[in-house]
Amino acid sequence: MPPSAPTLHVGDLHKSYGDHHVLRGVELEVPPGRLVGVVGENGSGKSTLLRILAGRLTPDRGTVSFPGSLGYCPQHTVLNPAFTVDQHLRFFQVAYGLPDLERAHELLDILNFAAYRRHRVATLSGGTRQKLNLTLALMHDPPLLLLDEPYQGFDWDTYERFWDLAATLRDQGRSVLVISHIAFDTARFDQLWRLDGGLLATGANTAGADITGVRTAD
């Protein structure tokens, strides 16, 4: 059986800010049904890379291609403090053209914050805002997910719930790309790369293997 075409293909991606070369020819492919990570130090260009992949920033040169829609969860939430959780869901339901909010409500239950549906964002903790941020990225059930530090501010229970959700999405055939400044729980990933010097260094499959060049937690 021939291999599946990649959900995400990135070729020779370059981006500079003045004389500062952030990306120097990034190459990346993510096939369907894979949970992959990109790690790197603060300032290495991880968020720049993800913003380009999400179409929020134009590269100097290079190509990014993917079929269908994507879900993008930025590191910093873009939420209206005066809106409730339910109002955000309704707004994005219209934006995505969804017939109902069944999937969104399922995600609220999975991430354990359904009790906050009528709360305004201004009253929510940082971790709960991040749960909403993640829900808005996933509620239209896209084939490609781009997640920038998606578990920032989560307590341990929600952190575990996130990884269970990511694994379920991967097993359903979704392509999940997680950006992080440090690689915790490397065995959760099918593949891990390190962004260093504007290039991606490829690691081995993480199952029982060390990741070359990646700093892991003790």
C-alpha cells in the first residue's frame, strides 16, 4: 500500500527580520495520524514558524501546503474579555459554518471547564482561558492542528487530559504539531525536531529512543 501524502509539507522556508535570519531553509513533512513536536530555546523562531504555517505571517521565500482546513492555537490567547465562553463558541460556530456546537461542548467536557460556559473571559484564570483557546482551535475538527505551547497554565489534571486528547486525535488520523520551548514527555511524540540556527534537526522515533540535540526534563 503506498504511503499517505503528507497533511503538511514545508519546503525551504526562510524568514528574516532585518539582518536577523530566523528561519534559514526549514523543511518539514507531517503525515496523517502523527503527533509531532518542534522544540527550541526562547527566541529560536518557533512562533515565527508556526505563524507562517498558519498563514498569519508571510515568509521571505519557501512553500507551505496542506489540504483542507487547519486548527491554530497561538501561544497568547486572542479572546474578548467581555464575552462569555458560550459567546465565543457561538461566534466561532458562525465563522466555521458549523451546524451545531456538539463538538465544542464535548471538548469543554474533555478539558473539564463546562461549568464556565456563562462566565466572561475577564473573570477566568489563565489556564481556563487557555482551555477556551484550545477548544476554539479544535471545535471544527480539522485534519491539521498547529498548537503553540497549548498546555501553558494548565494544572496537572488538564495537562494529562490534553495529551490524552492529542493522542486520540492522532489515532483518528489527524496531524498534530506541537510547538514547545522544552521537550517534556518525549515518548508521547511520534517524531520530534529541534529548531536551532534557523533549521530543523530531525530526531529518531521517540519510542524507546533518545532525541539527539533535544533537552529533556529530568
